Amino acid sequence: MLSRSPSRRRFIHASATVAAYSITNRNSAMFGQEPGIGQQRSSTNARVALGSNVVATVHPIASRAAIDVYRQGGNAIDAAVAAALCLGVVDGHNSGIGGGSLILIRTKLGEVHAIDGREAAPSASTPSLYIKDGKPNVELSQTGPLAVAVPSQVAALYLAHSKLGALAWSACFEPAIAAAIEGYAVGQATQNAIQSEQIDLARFEASRSALLKSNGQPLAVGDLLRQPDLGKTLREIAKNGPDWFYQGPFASQCAKHLQSLGGVLSQDDMSNYKAIERKCIESNYRSYKILGFPTPSSGGTHIAQMLNMLQHFDVASIYRDSPTKFFHLLAECMKRAFADRAHWLGDSDFVKVPSFLTEPNYAADLAKQIDLEKASIVSSYGNPFGSDDSKKHTTHLTTADALGNWVALTSTVNTTWGSKVMVPGTGVMLNNQMDDFSISPGVPNAFGLVGSEANAVAPNKRPLSSMSPSIVLSDDGTPFMTCGAAGGPKIINATFQNIVRCIDLEQPIDMAIASARVHHQWRPDLLCCESKLGGIREKISVGSANESEPKDEIALRLQSMGHSIKMFSSLAIAQGIQSTPQGLMAASDPRTDSSALSQ
């Protein structure tokens, strides 16, 4: 355990953070030393910002939307709502009003709100919908009308804003409406997303018209993407509130269109949907309190579980002595947590989620199984009772203001462009969140995750999510940092690693986010490593012929310890904020053209 006091740590964090801020605004050098991603910074787009009101998102237009709202007198909640709506326009392959959101808020008064805006299965949903010729057919849960769960982001944003916002609801929509109607230049990420799903997008007329050229080819980088139908939809929601979306014209049009394609979502499913405020998961790590999101998110549960395991190790000393053993230790915690996720986790409104998963005694038993010298085989989930009692693409943004409000907000339509089905005349691309259920026990979803009956399809049930908006409080109860990520199941492990780096390794938030990551999700039994794990600056593209061959000194040593290694150029995209005496430090991920701004 670290010997420095929490107050001393905060001083070190602040000094390192301000130094990193100065360095990264002078040049495009790597964040810190080993291990780092070392990607070039955009000359026009800052990745780190220091100020009183801050935001970090995956897109500069969305970050500017938040700053515009701050300038109008809005708070962190208004800024988060504006940024989320804007991301649905300029980063629509990852999120939007056709998907859902989980929102974790810590207010200036110290209140904590966990708003569950997770999509819900239509009332006519049954596992048999995804069985074809007697076998599970994952294509039906991933593309087309049966893949769509009830869109829920609008309800979540409205609940957060109505409780805690400072500006008018309509004011939060202005940047998104402008971006949709006036258009924006297509960037590389959007172009790649369109190209990767070109065939499936072409199957649906509205999607094809919005995202492909008249000759059927994808929009090119630099092309202007205008979405007038989406702009009109946003304007109606801004003017008339969520009832227009859930009770009125959109609900009718959405249900009618999906049913015409063979879907089962109904207008009643839309009108009956409600965002839910849940009790957050609280756990302790070192001298800090961790606020995590409860089910249907799995992130809060398993981040707490993994941190509880790490309590039994001197992580800082292990890292100083051997970065290889540091990554090995993280991987051993990950595989145990994900084994439990596969069996125990589901919507707590439908199944009993055992409390032992976040209990220190259970984690202590798991920690005893970890050998720092070699990889272990985790054959099954943990079960302290000895019997069964059970009878991600995404985007993360974060805001914080001078008043003391902090927001961690993760949104998704699931995989790239969700179901690929756009509701005609509305510009709304619908999610494919039904694939986050276990359509059949043991059958992997689009992210390779397996599940049990706890996460089986059922009417009105919310599928298990990896979204992990998290807030960390110092020993005096004030916010120390917040973080979250995008990337399917990699979200959980990226958020976990950022917390460990900031607390145990005393890294500032920008260095933590930029540092290399590993990922293990139990099944398949692979340790995914970023290609710069040991500082070797060799980019390996996912899908290349060499992706399974370790090209990194630490990865090679991990392999010699018994891990099966698979290399990736990047694992997850994260955003975060950290408190310093000089102000709030926002940091966005250098793995993509993200943006951190302050006001």
C-alpha cells in the first residue's frame, strides 16, 4: 500500500497534471514515459484542458457545444445533455437518440444520482425470435428490425435535466440542431464507420439515403454530412419535450416502420418506457470512495470487485519492479470478474444479483488464487455458497463545473450504426441493443461475450451493459476524478485501469488515459494488449495478418508467463476529469480525434 497521505497524493497529482498540461500544449510528445500510446496531437484540437468548467468528449463539435452551454449560464448537467445530443449527430455511429444512456451525477450538494436510461426489450420479445431452423441466429439480434430495443436516451437526458439542469430544456438542443441542419465535415472515424457497414446500411432505404452517395458509395472524408430530418426531430423534442418522442408522432412512425419490416416493437412499448433512478454502487479503494453504476450496467459491480482484489497487493511497488507483473496482475483480476459477469449478472429488476460480488471477503478469496509468476486458468465463475443461487459501440463524455457538479455519461447504439435501421423521415438511427442479451446461453454476442439465463431475453427487460460511468471521491468526500470509456466490454477494464493508474501509480488523468492498456474478458481466453505496451512504437492494425503475433517486449514476457496474447492498436476510448488546486483538468483520449475544453 502507498505510504503517502491522500493530501500529499493530491499535491503530486496536481503538480504532475499542470506539468503535463504545459507539455502537451507545446508539442505532440508522448504522455509521460512507459507505457504510452504516443499518438500525435491535432494542432487544432486540445486533448487536455484546465479550467473552472470543463468537458471531455470524443468529438470537438460536441465539446464546443458543452462550452457554449456553460457560457449561457448552464451547469455541468446542461453541458452534458448538450454534448450527448450533439454526439448523436456528429458521432452517430456510436450513440444517439435512437439508443440509450447511463448517467452518473454527483451534485454540488454531494447528492449522487444514477439515472438508468438503458434500452428495454419490446413486450413481445422472446428468445424464440432469434432461433432460426432450430439454432440461435445472432444476425437477427444484430441487424434489422428484431435487433431494436426501446430507444431510451431522450428519457434519461430529460430526467437528469428536469431534476438538476439550470437552463431551459430547449437551450441544450441548439448546438445539435445546428450541426444536423447545417452539417459537418465527415472525419476519418465516421467515414470508416460508414464504409465498414456499407452493405447493411444499403439494405434500408432511409439509412442508405442519409449515409451513402447516390451511387451507393460511402461519404468521403471532408464531405459535408447534412441531416435535416434529424434536425427536425431534435427541434420537435426541444419544443415539445419527450412526450413527442414516446407518446406522439415519433413513437407511431417508429413502431409502424419496424413492424412493416417484421419487427415487434410497438407504440405501447414506446409510451410505457421510463428512465429509472437507481442507487449507485459504493465501494472503497485505498482511502478513496468509488461510485459506480448498478445493473443493468455490469461495470460498477466488476470495477468494485477488481479493485477489492487489488487491495491485497502493493500495486505501486509491483509496477515499479516489473510493469509486466503489473499487467499480469490486472489481467488475473479481469478474468475472474468477467467469469462472474457471464454467470451472475442481469437486469436486477428480473434476477437476483448476488451481493457477495462486491464484498471484500469474496474478493480476498479470489486474490489468493492469483499467482504473480504465472497465468492461471479460470475454469468457471466464483461461487462462495458452493451451489447456484441465481434461480460494445459506445461513447463516453464527462463534464464538471465551478459549482461542484460532476457528470459521467455513457451513451450507445451498441455496435456501429446499431441495427442499421433508420426511421424514415426522422433521421433517427435505431440501436441493436437486443444483442446485449444472451439470446442463448453460451452463444457469444457481437463482442464475444457469453451469458447465462440471468441475461436472457424477456419482455421489458433491460440487457446487461458494459457502460461504466464512474466517479471517485477523496477521503474528504469531494470529487477526485471521474472516468468512463467506449468499447464494449473493454469499457470496464479501461475504466478500471484509469482508476488504478490515478490512485496507485499517482499518474495525472491525461497520462492515465494515454497509457497503454490490457483487456481480458475470460472467454475467449485471450489477453488483449495494445501494441505499445512496452514502449515499442510499432502500430499493428486490428485485422492484420500479424495481429496475433506479439510485437512488444512486455507482451512477449506476458506470453512466457502463460497468457495467450493478441495485439491491438487500441483498446477502448476513454475520457476523464481530475480535480487539482489549479482547477479542473479534463482529458480526452489520444487514440482518436477527441476533445477536451474549458471555460
